Amino acid sequence: MTEARNLGYPRSVMTSSSPPSCIFCKIVSRTIPARVVFEDGDVVAFHDAHPVAPVHVLVVPRKHVAGVEDVSADESPLLGRVLLAARAVAAALDLSESGYRLVINQGAGAGQSVFHLHCHLLGGRLLAWPPG
């Protein structure tokens, strides 16, 4: 598998609404390192530090939004950009033909542990259903 292309977009700084403790905001702003596989003006994708599949990439918007429930109607195109970035990463990592799973958890009861909207891209092995 190949790494997705880093498109060389300018690295964003956290928005004024970003909590200083948000680990994903720190990754986006490059305050802490991550293995970034894709970035554009709106989205950053990087390998999960604790993967649950051979390919486990997190796709996050640069803008801090806590979760799906916090996306306003005006911000709804952001959800599409996250999904399109996930598709681009999956293609670059040779998952398009074999298949992959996209997961967005909303709230602690669904398993969300970092309250910055993110999509898990999982692949590289057979994924069972139902997931959990």
C-alpha cells in the first residue's frame, strides 16, 4: 500500500474556538506529531495511534467541531469534505477495490473519545458485521 499524497496546502492554525486540550487540534496545528497521509485546506488525515485494523486513518476537519450534533446547517458542506477526503485516502491506500469502512461516532455512548469530529477509515482486512 502507498501513502496518500500530502497535497502541500498551508498548515492551518487552530480556530479561536478550538479548546487548548483538543489532541486533534494539536495535530492539525502540528503542535504534536502524527503520520499525516492527506491534507487540504479543510481536512487532515493521519494514521490512528491505536489502530484496530491494518489500515486505520482518522480524517478530521481543520476547524474544531465537537461532533456531528455540533455541525450547523451552514457548516454541513464540511461533512461532505470529510467523506470525500476519506474516499481519496482509501483510493491512495489501495482500498477502493477490496473495500473499507467509514465510522463516525457521536457521543461517549457511541464510543467517541475525542470530541473533535472525525471519521475512522478502516480497511486492510475483512471487517465483520455488525461491528459492535
